[in-house]
Amino acid sequence: MNQKFTLFSVFLIALFAACKKDDTPSSGSTAPMIKSFTPASGPVGTTVTISGSSFDKNPSLDVVKFNDIKATVSAASDSQLVVTVPDLATTGKISVTINGQSVSSSSDFTVTVAPVISSFSPVIGLAGDTIIISGSNFSSTLTDNIVKFGGNATASVISANATQIKVKVPAGATTGKISVTIGNLQANSTTSFEVLADIPRSGLICYYPFSNNVNDASGNGFNLTLYTGTDSVYSDRFGVANRAYYFVGGNGQAYSSSNTAAQVSQPLTIAAWIKYDNLISSSIVSKYYPTGYIFGVSSAGQLYTVIDGGKYVYSNNGVLPTTTNEWIFIAMSYDGTTMKFYKDGASAGSPAFTGTITSNASTNSFRIGLDGNTIGPNVFRCAIDDVTVYNRVLSDAEILQLKQQTVSKK
């Protein structure tokens, strides 16, 4: 009996010793050591691998903290710990404590925070325009900030700091939200950036978007002057105030102060947007007398051109309504043998005609709203906007592009 009791006691002692040994760090009394960790930065929730020595194989006995915030250890070996960056962690040292012995990393783990876009300016623009994005948590390293427009086109970053990024709208950008991605963290704007559709630029002589003035936006400097008291600012087809002019009749016009402005012979293209209450025979754009060109609308709703010292050419289809409260896009082109008219981007006829435009012989100024010879009945009594003149014939596709442009919103 005593022998059995003795054997049982020995068994219990051995079992207790074995259990106690399992609870003791496998590294014994050797302090843990951190050699490196990867990645060096990341947001909360990032998996980090810590390499070193004298770690415990039992994950529950390895106490890992990120700047004093305890992390969860998911795997452990003598030389490696796999942990997750905890909530509330901030940038700082990583520490490992085993059996009361602690060690800290020689370098900081950087806890990254998601960028935030609070606003951007301007809210519309063309490819190549400079946009400023304001917010927080941006990187001062330019290449860290990946900025996209409409989800696809990547922008070129000009400058950046923690609260502001300056970029150029990339070619191929489409209207949509702006995103900023840093690492694997992304911010999206709450509103969309509108990518504007430009007008054809080749051969452009003058362009008048009437942005609360009558200046030439082509870059050629053919600015106009308003005849005092004969006009008023008007909302454009986009509903934006002060972006068109309503010519009220009489001597209403915008005219150049130089006779050399818009001196164009054939080939020639003229386009404009018009809006009227009642249609009358009216000149829209002209540089005429005794020769030159006039582009206008007849009382019958036909588009017409006057060239070659008084020869009238009328559109033979696409007649305008006698009354309307809608904006209408009209255009004409002439290459010396073919006259083309357009209404809302579609053909309004190509009547047979040959003649010569010799606007450089005109002693009159370039005018919008007056034919340059008479006043009164030939004044266009309605709103006009986005007048363009080219020294070449635009293709049908370019005429449609001109009609669909939104660059005049700028």
C-alpha cells in the first residue's frame, strides 16, 4: 500500500513539474531582442511581423505594445512575432515584454491616418488646369500622394504638404470625384470635379464667352467695347448669371476699337449662341462695309451670310422658329466655293455659291449685334453668347464640338 502511494506521489510531482515548465518562457531568463519589424508604417489593423530572438512560442506570453497600446499577437516563434496594430495606436516604439523582461525597437512604427479631402478649387476646369485640394493627413512627399480624377486619370502632383495638394488636371480626365490615395488609405471628395469640354483652338481668331465683359478669350487680344446703354448682362444657357449679353436694339452692339480686328478672308467659320423672343431680320456678327462679311438671321428664320460686296446667301433648311425662349446654336463656314450653315450642330444646308470675302478692305470695325453699316432694324434684339470666329473651315465634327463645349463656364 505504501509503495503504491509513493509511486502515485512521484507521478503527481512529475506532472506538476511538467505543467510548471510549460508556463515558463521557452527563452528562460534571456531577455527578448527586437532586430527589425515590417512594414515600418501602416494604419490601425495592419499586420506587422517582428523579427528578433528569445520570444516565447506561446503567443499569450508575448506582450507587445505600440507606443504603450497593447496589441494582439496572432503567431509566435523563438525568432518571430506576428501582431496587429491596435486601435488607438499612435506613432512610436514597439515593445515586447516576456516574463517581466522588456525590449523596445530602435525605430518608431509610424501609424498612418487616412487622408481627408475637405474641398478643392476651382470646381471646374480643363485638362492642364491647376487644382488645389485642401484637407488633412496628406504627405509632404509628392510621390506618396496618388491623385485621380473620375477614378481613372492620374494627376501630376506639383506640390504637397499635410493640408494641401496642388495638381494639374490630367489628360483624359472625366467629370467625377477626386481621390487621394496614400499607401492603402484613400479619401474621396464628396462632390465631383467637372472636366470642361474645350472649343477647337486651331485657327481661332477671336472668342467671346461674355464672362461679364466683352473681352477676347482667344489670346489674340481683340477685346471689344459695349455701346453705352444698349445692352444688359444676361444668364447663359447653363443658367449662370452675367455670362451673356442681351442687346436691346437701337444702336446695341459690341464693337472693336481697331479696324484690323478679325480681318478674315475665306476660309472662314463663325458661330454663336442666340436666344430671342421674336425673330426679326438681324445681324449677329459682322465686319462689313463696303466689303467683308455679315452672319445673321432673316425674319423668315433662315441663316444668311453677306459677302463679296453685297451678295446674300441663305440657308435652305433648318429654319429657326419665329418665337422661342431657348438658346440656339448657329454657325456658318465658307471656303471660297462651299457655304455651309448649321443649327444646333446639325447641317442647315449648303447652298451653291461662289464669291470672295475681303474683310481686310473693310473700313468698319468688327461688331456683334450690328452689321457695321446701318443701325436700327438690323440690330439683333436678343441675347448672344459664345461668339467664335476662325480663319479656317471647321469640320462637321468640330462644329458639333463647338456646340457641345462647356469651357465658357470658366
